[in-house]
Amino acid sequence: MDFQLAEEQVTVNDLARDVFSRNGDPQRLFDIEAGPDRFDRVLYRDLAESGILGLPVPEEHGGAGLGLWEIAGVFVEQGRTLGTVPLWETLVGGVLPLLRYGNAKQQAEWLPRVAAGDTVLTVAVDDLTDARPYGARVRVRSGAEPGGDGVTLSGTAVGVRSAHLADAIVVPATDEAGAVGLYLVPTAGPGVRRDTFERTDRGLASDVHFEDAAAALLAEGPEEDRFDWLLRQVWTAVAALQSGVSQAAVRQAADYTSGREQFGVPIATFQAVAHQLADCHIDTEAMEVTYLNALWRETTGRPSRAAVHVAKYWAAEAGDRVARTVQHVHGGMGADVTYPIHRYMLWTTQLANTAGSGAWHLQQLADLVGEGEQL
């Protein structure tokens, strides 16, 4: 394993930390939540102007041409400040499939707009209940010809994050032969209806209903299980995001318990508090090393299926332990909705069940072991 960051990766992380910290005032979250779309447009514009939205976009389309390793560090920084923008949804759910499987016309149409901050993309991956290997409820209604001509989709994609903002959605859909492909669906076209609701983390998601909605098949790139590839990228990104959320929560708990005194001493000196926060720190270290291992394997062409499931499992299970413990050691302040610590609990609860729960990923690991795959 080699988790040493290259110079450009360190630079990207520093840049992202600067952008998110400038926009990280907890009071702004109240203002954003009071708006109709729960979208920090100021932060999104700042991410575009700083070049972060263009990190994975090729240079000819206005970006930097970097990969998942570089943008994963950005998700960690987002998690630390709870930046309310659809970042992994756009970059991992939208841009990466376009880069790997989109044709030149599709890339030229969408990628420059993402880099400029003019477009939001998202992906439909939360509903994994119908297995093969994970499932796709949306169906291709008409023939999927080369290049995606004449393709329409029908069905419902459940719980699509930030779909109310998205200009297009990457949708896994099953064709008449039973194969799951990836399709790009513009949301402004006919046959697309969004039923939007509030999530646990106070963001918005939508059940997206397709009725003969025009779609473009992402038909280029390597011949592989494209849905499986997409899910591995999503799981790695969500694990990175959760790592940042948990690290910041533990940092806030350490600061709070170091300043809060009982019997004339900081409560951080009490064994009952110190041991719990020490366990939280160990959990965050485990979360970090497992997501880095998954990231390293995925970006270097090594077998990564098991490692990605391990990373997402740790993000869900350890993230939940950390969030509950951190809120607990804050005492009554942990229940005060005007104090920001509870937001880490809300984000963690949402992320733990994004694209599969911890128990679900543990079952996938058991299946892989049963198939003889080494962890």
C-alpha cells in the first residue's frame, strides 16, 4: 500500500480546505435551509472559480484533468464543514461516467458547464433492492442503438439526491436483454417528474419518475460491468465524505470537553469521557485507512471490490458510533439545535444509508468471501 500524497494532491486538499473554511460558518446553514432548494450557491460558485469543480474535467473542456484520488480529498474537506452542495453527486455520479463512457459530443455538451459551475448533475444509485448484482428498476423502453439513439426510459428512481437541482441524471437502467447500462437523462425534457422530499440531513432528494423519457446511452469506453464500476466510485466517495464528517465531529468534541469544566477541571480529563473520545479517534483512523485503501486499489487497477465494501461498511458503522458518542459527550448542548454538533449526527445518519447500509455491505463482503475472493 502507498498512501503517500503527491504534491498536486496536497495542493488540491489545501485549496479545498481554504474554500470550504471560508464558507463554513454554521449560521449560513440556517439561512440555506430556509431557502427553497437547500443549495449553497455561493459555495458552489466559489468551488467553480477556484477550479475544484473542474478537477476531473479534461483541460480541453476547462478543467484540470485529475482523477478520483484528487477529488476524494475534496470530499473529506466538504465533510469537515458540512458544505451543502451536490459535490460527489456531480463529480463522481455525473462527470466520471461521462469521462469513462460518454462520447465526444456528450462530453463537450456537459463537462465545460460543470467546470464553470453552471450545471448540477446527479446519479440514481440509492435503490439497490433488486439484485443483479445490485439492481436497476428503471427499464429501457425502446431499442438502445449504438450511441444511444432512440432510447427512452420508464420507471422510478428512488431517493435521487439533489435531483431537484440537477440538469441531468445518470440513471442505471435494464434493457430488454437484462443488461444494466448507464443512461444520461436531461431533466428538462418530457417524461420526467420529480417528487421532492426532505432527507434526514435536511437536504432534498426526489423520487424521479420516468415515462418514456428521452435518454442517451453512455456507450463508449471499456466493456465491463458499468453499474458495478459506478457504484465502486460512489461508495469510495461517500466513505471519504463520511471520514471528513467524523473527523470534524471528534475535533469539536475534543475542543468542547477541553473547555467545559466540572469540579474545577475539564471534563476531557475524566476517564469516562477521554476513553470514549479515544475510541472515536481510533474509529476515524480506521475509516480513513480503509477508504484510502479502496481509493488506492481503485485508482491503480488492483482488485478493489472487497476493499470498497470494507470502506463503506466502516464509514457507516464507525461513523454512526462516532456521531452518537460525540453528541453524548456534549450533554445538553448535543440536543440544542442552534449548536452545530447535531448536524454531524444528521449527516452521518443519512450517509450511513446512502447506496447501501453497513449491514448490506457486510453481506456483500460475505458473498465475496463465499465466492473465494480475498479481502
